[in-house]
Amino acid sequence: MGFPEGFLWGGATAANQCEGGFDEGGRGLANVDVAPVGPDRAAVVTGERKMFAFDDEHFYPAKGAIDMYHRYREDIALFAEMGFTCYRLSIAWTRIFPNGDELEPNEEGLAYYEDLFRCCREHNIEPLVTITHFDCPMHLIEEYGGWRNRKMIEFYERLCRVLFTRYKGLVRYWLTFNEINMILHAPFMGAGICFEPGEDHDAIKYQAAHHELVASALATKIAHEVDPENKVGCMLASGSVYPRTCSPDDVWAAMEYARENYFFIDVQARGAYPPYALKRLERKGVMPKMERGDEEILAAHTVDFVSFSYYNTRCVSTDPAEQVEGNLFMGARNPYLEETQWGWPIDPKGFRTTINEIYDRYQKPLFVVENGLGAVDEPDENGYVEDDYRIDYLRAHIEQMRLAVEEDGVPLMGYTMWGPIDLVSAGTGEMKKRYGFIYVDRDNLGNGTLARSRKKSFAWYKKVIASNGEDLA
Ligand code: BG6
């Protein structure tokens, strides 16, 4: 009972949040590089404020991040010490194609990831690779407008073909777009979209979404052609949506809100735009332009598995007085839940609900590829952190995940918690919002030695993995 044999345990990171080395190895500039820490970040990542280059007034945390670009061997060895059997990471597109529209890839970038994957294999760690995790070459944004332009499909296809061919046999598990629904909430970060005054945001977002959906289906096609062993997944920023009250208006609003996010996965997992989406896009006058053949591509190349991040559930109310801002999602406060230091609700039971809801909807194998607690850590002079709060959070969530598997029968492939090593926050750009089992000596403005040290949770997670999720004490 409990987790099946071979269940994959590990952690997840994204290139821009940990690598640094932004101008090394022939790498080009990306959207994620120019997102600063501080109050201006929100306007930049949502595409409201154009920031296409560095300026002197801001600090850009992705430039150096935690220097994993140079330290990946040391970091992967620490993951192996915890017993990881899986490591989810992302490719920086601009290491492979610095501008994005070249015909030939950058060998130095390809060699870098090849060595990283080999290092994983040496430690018996299965790499799970996100092809784009909030990552778009700046040149493609300046020259083509990012994913609003259909040309992006061709550039992405080329990237995929190169990756699948080069890493055949080394990588088997792929995710096409991280949190694809994030395009609705942070379009610059999610799809390299920056708005001009007077533009219809929804029309642009859904056009870009269509391009990403077609690109994702083509990536799945190519992956299977290159190696039938490849398994390709989509990736949703998940979280069941609760109505704030049982008023039918709130219930309906919750359903609509859930559908807004499920829309993407409905297409990727079932192979067609669902009727509710077609009607809604038509009604709002934002139906994306499709080309002949798109529908067939979407239908023929659905994903092999569905992956998702889970941090919290959402709560929706039709009462304007109930609206609060949290994460990049708007909603109402749930009075039954405690919140993290960053105001994110903590809802372990909602994790079980969400896992079941996703499985009911898609009936495909599932993979939890992000879950974790961002918190302020206070290290002692040796960099040791007594992070019982993190252990408590993860324990409660893993317990609920076990119930989803054991009691509800959901086929779950694995669990990669978010940020096994402290890294830059995607939402705020801070280092202070830490998720890791491994502490990294670096602050919000880039000060610190970058030294790594084990927190209390490091030994705890090692025990969890060794017991295949049985020993959560
Ligand atoms: C997910 C992203 O939205 O949440 C990660 O895929 C991100 O990139 C994670 O880091 C946690 O969010 P944050 O804002 O705390 O970094």
C-alpha cells in the first residue's frame, strides 16, 4: 500500500531562478533576466511596463541567481544525498538558441545540459525537463512580439527537435510549458507579451495561448517521433476553486474561474477547445485566429500525462467587498485557512481534492511537479535552519497526496517539491522567500557567499524518500 514502487521523489527548479551566468556560455538575454526585484516587478511580469534591458535603478536577481550554472555538480550531489530519484529542471532557451531564431544551436549550451543530465544519471536521478519555464528570448520579443506571433511555433519546434535529438536516451520525461495558464496572469513572464496602449489584452493572450497550444502539440508529436520512449506532459498552476458561499452565484463564479485555468489542459489532454471556451471566446470577441490543420494537430497529439503545481486552493466570491490580492490570482479570503508569510492559504486537504479533481477530469497519469512553502529562514552561524514549519507543511501535503493514491486510487507518477535548494522567487524576485532543504547564503540584493548548507528538513526529506513516503515523522 502507500506509494507505488518506482514512485519518483525529488525536487523542481527553473533555469532562470537558479542558474545565473546570464551572459556566459554564449547565452542570450531572456524576458526573465530583465524582471527586477521590488515594487516594479509586478508591472514588468504582467506586460504593463516595458523593460527590455537592464537599467541602473533596479537589481535583477536572475543575472546571478544562486550560481547553479557553475555549481550544479555540487547541488545535484546534495540532491542525491537526500535520495532524489527525480530532478525537475528547465532549459534556458537562450543557452540553446541565444536569439531564438537562429537555424543552428549553440553547442556550448547543448554541452552544458548534456553534462548536467549525465551528472543526474550518474546519481541514478531521472531528469524531468521543462522546455520553457517562464522563459523567452528577448530577441523574439523585440523582433516578433513574443508568443502573440505565430512564428514562435516554428522557433519552439526547432528548439524541441534539437533537445529531443541531442538528449535521446538521457531524458525521457518532458514538460512543454510551465504553468501554461500563467499566460493569463503574468503574460510577459509566461509568454513574452508586452502590451501597447489600447490593445485588447484578452485577444492577445488567447491568440498567444493558441500558439502555445499548437506548439505544445507539435512538441509532443516530435518527441514521440524521435523516441517512442519519450513521455510528454502539460503543466497547470492548479488549485481547486471554492465558492466563498453556497450562493448559486458564487458556485457558478467558482466554476467559471476554474474553467479559465483548466481550458489550457482541456486542450492539451483532450485534444480540442471545449464548448464552454469556444462560446466564451466568441462572446467576448477574442476568438484566436486558427490555421487550417491546427484542430487536427491538437487532436492528434495530446499529452501522455498531466503535471501540475499545487500551493493552495482558491476562493471566489461575487461580492466585491470580498476581493483580495494573493499570488498572481485574484480571489476572496478563505476564513478556514491559515496563510503563509506571503499570504498564500495553506490547504493540505485541498491538495487531495485538487488531485482528485484533475484525475476525474482527464483520466491520465498525474505528476505533482511543484509544492512547497516559501518562508523566511533564520540560519545559525553554520547556516543550519530549524525549519519545522517547512517540514509541517510538506508532511501535511504528502499525507494528503498518499490518501489520493491509497484511498482514491489516483495514478500518480511522482512528486517533485518546489525549490529543494533556495532560489529566486518567481513572483517577487526575492531570495528571502525560501523553499529549500538546502540554504543558500544570498540575500535579495545579491549579497552573500553563495555557500550551501543543510537545513533540518534535509534529513527529514531523506527519510521520507528512503521509506517511499511511509515515514513522515
Ligand atoms: C510557480 C512557478 O508558480 O510557483 C515557480 O512555476 C515559482 O517558478 C513557484 O517559483 C513559487 O512561486 P514564488 O512566487 O514563491 O516563487
